[in-house]
Amino acid sequence: MKKILVAIDGTPCSLKAVDYVGQQFSGVNDLEITLFYVLPYVPAAFWDDGHILTEEEKEARKKVVDKWLLNQRMRLEPIFREASEALAARGIRPEQVTIRSVSDSTDVAGSILEEVRSRDYQTLVMGRCGRLQGERFLMGSVTTKIINQGAGIAICVVE
């Protein structure tokens, strides 16, 4: 079975990548598409304040962090739903689509590369959000890092 990882973040750029995969692979039965989202690292406001926390402080902080993570995961539902619907509209069957996310990442590009390598995906597809500066096109930092560090990975960057 062919395995494709589509890195998404809810931006129009990532949804273009989803649509591209739907266009290119519609009707391919021997295919598994994974929609992958990297949740941000817990904000600095939730970190240790530089002193040893009491048990009560640890428990209170854990509740706040857990609530923050739950809210982050709830934000993912509409992003995954929109991406899944876009694939279905192109003829990709729901059973061909899986959804994955990782949390507490300080390195989005590193998390995506780790996912690709650890689960033997044949191709990584991602959208490009960048801008034109003079005659040069600048890509986002995540895309640039993946291209620079993605030796041996088939990477498709969709505009």
C-alpha cells in the first residue's frame, strides 16, 4: 500500500496541498493518506516560574495546561473535517484517510520529518506559504527546513 503524508495547519496553503492530493490520487485504491498536524508547544506562560512548585501549584498548573491542550485539539476538528471533505469531494474514500497529530513540539519541521521517517511514507505533501522578494521567492521556515533536512524523502511542495 502506498502511504502519503499531508502536513496541514489549516491555512489556505495546506488546503491546496490536500486538494492537490485529491486531484492526483482520486481512484487509486492502494493508497493511504494521512493528514498530519503538529500542535504547538505549550506557551511559555505555562512553564515553571523558576521556583520549586508545591504540589498544589503543580496540580493547578497541570489543569491549566490540560485545558489548553484540550482547546488546541478542539481547534483541530474543523481543520481535519475540512481536509477530509476536500479529499472526499475528489473521490478519496473515507477509509483511505487517517488523521494524526502530535503535541508539545518545539520543532514543527522536525516533527514532520520524524513522522515521515518513522512510518515509512512514500511521499510528503505540503503547501507552500511564502512571498516574493525582488526576484527571489522565499518559502516559509518549516518548508525550507524540511527541504534542507529531508534527504531521501520524496517531498511535494504545492503552491
